[in-house]
Amino acid sequence: MTPLIVAIWVAGGVQLAIAAANLEVARKLDYRSNLARLTPMVSQIFLVHAVYIVLMILWFGALCLLFAARLVSGDPLARFLTGGLAASPC
């Protein structure tokens, strides 16, 4: 096990923690009452966007935790995925 694999595991754990923290953020920012004041279309767009972001963070976290050794293997697909993860704004 290389230090890079451990670093990827840590990154995956942090991503899962960020995804879990989004539940608390929704409560603290009182999404329910704030979204009630918006038009239904804007409210739905916001909710879809918020769920999409959380799912992407969960996906990246799972990718890092489950496939860390393959991500450091150096094959072209692994380089493409790690480049995408590194460049991702999430």
C-alpha cells in the first residue's frame, strides 16, 4: 500500500463527510421555508441541483474508497478519472 492510496482513501472519506454535512446544511439554512417562497419551477430546479451535487460527491467518495489502487495504477482510464476528480469543482 502506497502513501498515494492512503491519500485517496482520506480524500474519499472527506468527500463522504462533506456529503453527510449537506444534510445539516439543509436544516441550518431552512431549505423548506425558503423554498416555499419561490415559484414551484425555481424550487424544483434548486432541489434537483442540490441533490445532484450531493450524489456526485457521494459518487466521487465511493470511487476513491473502492478503487484507490486502480486510480493510482497509471493506466489511461485511471489518469482520465483522477484528472477529472482533481479538476472537479465539487
